Amino acid sequence: MTVEERYQYWLTSPTFDEATKEELRAIKDDPQEIAERFTGDLEFGTGGLRGVIGAGTNRMNTYTVRKATQGIANYILKQGLEKKGVAISFDSRRRSPEFADETARCFCANGIPIYIFSVL
């Protein structure tokens, strides 16, 4: 998919919430911003999944958190380790509690028990 196709998909798909679409409509006349948000996917690195919070495939948001979590869930299930469960924690960074909740929902949807903690 091209950058423009990704952008249009996020604008038109029922998968994405209205607040996300509104944020994206606000940048419709800024091709550089659209390219920055939709060129590639946010990568999971040694420090975890980190990046600028916002709408797009190259931003931290509910959708990129779900995608990364589903990938981890797929691996856990493939290894037959789902009964062990997953520990999830969050801190005081912006949207950290919401991202932890989304992570927990995704693991639970895959039948993987979760243990959630706050480090606050």
C-alpha cells in the first residue's frame, strides 16, 4: 500500500474511531505530515513500542498497540505458552494506562491470562 492508500484506508475504514479520523482530516493538506505518519509501521525496539502519540501506522495509538500485542499473542499461542499468562504494567506517561488496558483486552481475547500492575 502506498502512503496515500494507507491514509485513505484509515480515513474510510469502520475499524478506526471518529476521533482518529478527525485528527487525520486535520492534516489532509499536509503531505509531509501524512507521509511521516504512514511511511512504514512503528517498530518494536529494545525499549519496547515507543513513538509519537497520534493517528497513523508510524505513531503510538490504540491500533498500533493492538497490532503489536496480537503479534506477541500469536507467538505465545504458537509456542503453547498461553496458560502461563502475561504480566502487564504501566507508568505515568501519557496514555500508558489506556495502552495497558488495550494490551490486556487483546491478550484476553486470545485466551491468554493477564496480570496487570501499576508502577505508580
